[in-house]
Amino acid sequence: MPARTMESLTAIDTLIDARWIVPVEPERTILPRHSLAIREGKIVALLPTEEAHLRFRPHQHLQLKNHLLIPGLINLHTHAAMTLLRGLADDLPLMDWLHNHIWPAEGRFMSPEFVHDGTLLACAEMLRSGITCFNDMYFYPEAAANAALQAKIRAALGIVTVEFPTPYASDAGDYLNKGLAARDAFRDEALISFTLAPHAPYTVSDQTFAKILTYAEQLDLPIHLHLHETHDEMEESLKQFQVRPLERLHRLGLLGPNLIAVHMVQLNKEEIRLLAEHGCHVAHCPSSNLKLASGIGPVVEKLEHDVNVGLGTDGAASNNRLDILAEMRLAALLAKGQSRKAFALPAFETLKLATLNAARALRLDHLVGSLEPGKAADIVALDFSGPEMEPCYDPVSHLVYAAGREQVSHVWVNGELLLNERRLTTLDERDLHAKATLWQERIRNAA
């Protein structure tokens, strides 16, 4: 190309050519043989590849001829540090699992080092699964923030609150004070945001919920909590408060657009209407709910009432994978089986649960959740070559029903390439293995 022509092209950081781009917005859009241009961490254009080559002069040019580009996946609920407890106590009901296994292990080993190393391991797994943002609920948020920043992944960190003491804090007030101090310490980090995270109605008092509501209104923070997960939770709430948990929170004034209610398995029609009326969000975690025998959340009914639903993995101790692609497929299949409607939760809508819907719940939809000019370049490429992915009549159908995390080849956050041909660029896998092995030996010897 003549020098004068080269000089006339617009300089950008990265140009990605793809077989297909699915931007999520506009809805049901598939862009074949298109390219995506990135400059200074932002998306500047999506356009036909031939036109892109005539318009841009990229510093880095990736030609992904067999690939699908989608927005970065968002994990709307997890406990990242609990990756170090993966497989520790399987095949148990929730309360037995919590009281007799998980909480005792956390009481013995929980520390800033535990949280940092566990979160770092989780970040590696999530990036390799196409997750570019996660909504976390765990202790020592400073340690989790440092791990996320090391990995360069986007994280919403919970200010966890319970009434009982742990190695992290002594009482509800102490949890809130320490969590708010962490928020202040990381307030200038573009990749880090915070939520208020009361653990659940059965571990948080009315008085503490009132404080949390005040902080949420004053600081404009989402509230992220477990809710309506098991039948036992319903029974205990009726005994103690004479109402089911959602009604209790309604009377306390917590229902609203800032509420991210996790699980929401045990629901009746009136409660679904209540969620919709108040603009609440739901984090649907189908694998964890099945594994702990909690049940199947009525996702179709929630969506029919315009409740915003996103997807979460829960922690690796109860899933045991941090894999939103797997959750997408399972959520779609369960919705069809539960409703007896083959058209329930179609592939495009399932992708939206894993991207834009989750971004809306976290109030990050102005920044992520779709591939649009002006938004952050949080992007995933999936390689659709190989016999298990052929033929491909519909790339979105393939994404939901055929693809797995082994197809994730490249991941960008804020325009930075964090996974390149399945290899992490910010994390050392040998170091992660060494950390995981060390913690395994400590925990196994104690057990």
C-alpha cells in the first residue's frame, strides 16, 4: 500500500477480524465477516472487514477467520476465593454442607492470603471460560481486589455482612466498616466496583438490614444477597418472622432496582409479581441449585413478568465450575423442560442473560454487556473450527448448545488481551498450580 494511503488511515490499537460478531445490542443481530476496532480500551467501530481494512491502521491485527466474537461474559454471583475449597464436601444438602463443612473450614483457614490466592485461581479459570467480569461475595475484599487487579479482570466486590464473628470481623457493624473502608481504598480503580452483600435473611437481622438500606441509598450501591434458595429457608422464616423472606425484605423496604437476589428458587406467582413491580434483579445459578438439591428456579415466569435475570455460577465449592457457558446451556435446557415449551429461553435470550442483563443488574450496562462503539472493549472470541462445531447454521445456537469453554481462544478486558490462544497473559499457570497445591495440603492435613 502506498505510504500516502497508509498515512490517511486512522490509527487504532487493535483490529479483530472475525467470521461472526454478535454484539447483543441491537437484539438478534449477527454480523458475518465483520471486524471490531479498539482504541484506548474502547470499541470505536464494528464494520465489514473489507471496509475496516480500508479505514484503519492497527498496531495489532488479529485475523480470526473461524471465530465468533461476543461481549465478555459476566458471572453475576460467585464466591471466588472458595475455589480453594472445590470438591471439599460434595453431595450434601445446603445446611449440612455449610454448617458442618464449609464454615468450619473457612473459620480455620480464612485469611487475606487465602482470599488472594483463591481469587487469583478463580480469575484464571473465569478468564479461560470467557468471563470478563464477576460479582463476588466474600470476606477480605481488599485481597480479592488485589487479585482481580493482578489478573486485570473486572470485579464487583461485595461488602459481606453477617451477624456472627469470623476471622475477618467480629459483628455486623465491623463487617460494614471494614467493607466500606475497602471501597474507599479502591474507589479510583476503573476495574473495581462494590456492592453491599448481606449474606442471607437467615444470617442478617432486621436492624442490620436497615443499616444496609441506608448505606445503599446514601452511596447508591447495589444490594447482593442469597434469597429464597431452599424449602428449609422458607420454613424457618415462617417460624421466626411469620412471613416468607421476600415479604420480610419488602416490609423492610429493601425491594427495588438496586436489589440483586441470588437463586430465587422457591417462588410463588405473587412473589414473582412483587419482584417485577419493584424492578429487582435475579442471579440464576442453575448448576449450584441442582447440585445442592435446592430446586429449579422458575426463570421462564420471571422473564415473562419482565424481571431482569442474569446468570451466576455460585462458588466452585458448590458448582464445581466457574463456567458461564455451561450455565447458559443448562439454563436454556431447564427452562424448556420445566415449561414444556421448546421455544422457552431461546439462544439469543440466553446469551443476553450472560451479558447485558447481568451488566444491568450491576449498573455497568453503560460500560459492558454489549459490543457497541463507546463501550469498554471487554470481548471474547470462540474458535468454531473443529468437527464438534461443524456444520454451523447459526452461531448463537452453537454458542449456547454446542460450544464449551474449550472453544474460548481470546479474551480482552478494556482492550487488553488477557487470554491469547488459550494462554493467560497476566497470570502464571505454574505459580497458580503451586499455590493451589500448597492450600490443598494445608486443608487436607487439617481435615
